[in-house]
Amino acid sequence: MTSEVKTRKEPALPRFGRLLRYEDGMLLRAATEDELNASKKAAEANGGKGIIRVNGVRCYVEP
């Protein structure tokens, strides 16, 4: 009798980070390259989290 060990793969991280809603940190979806760049630019400008608006929702990208 052989025993099989099944391993669970962790989901791959999004290539450009995760798009999170600012108000509660809820994961919305994978971020696009443009969203990542815009969030970085916003963070550099004001020293904050890099808040951007996506479809009217305040968000930030967590790389």
C-alpha cells in the first residue's frame, strides 16, 4: 500500500500586485501595470499609500 501526499499549491501572486479598496483593504482583483505605476506615483507625491481611483472607487496597489 502506497500513500499519496497531495500538496496544495498556493495561488500565484499577481504580476503587478493586488488592487485593494482603500476603505477596508478588501482585495478587488489583480492590479494592472498602469494601476501599479499610478499608485507608486501617488505615493511618491504625498507620502501615503498611493491612493488612486478605479471606476470611482478609491484603491491602492499592494505589490
